[in-house]
Amino acid sequence: MNGILKRAMENHQPVELIYYGANHKISQRVVRIVYISDTHIKAYCFTKRQLRMFRKENILSCQSKKVTA
């Protein structure tokens, strides 16, 4: 997972996350990663249209999202 996140950040590519949120609900988000730390990622969330912090431990799945023109 760390490799996918790092590659997406370096290539400015969106990533699709399946995420277990603080409200105890699972959500699907498409994000563009800005920063990666040991415990969190900071990313622009296209769903919420703002920068968000995501705990790495709460990311259930991630995959590169293809950009279509």
C-alpha cells in the first residue's frame, strides 16, 4: 500500500481509497495525495472538495485511479 500511495503522490495521480472513518462508517474516496507521514496522509478529497487528513491504519484498500480525458 505504501508503494501505491508514494507513486501516486510523485506522479500527481489520483487514488481511490476504501476508508474506515471516524464516524465508524466505511467510505470510498478519490483523493490526490499531497503529503505522506508515518501515520497519516494529507490529500485533496474530490468527494469533500477540500484537503483532508487520513489515518493510514484506517485505509482498508487503495488503488490507482485512471485519469480519463
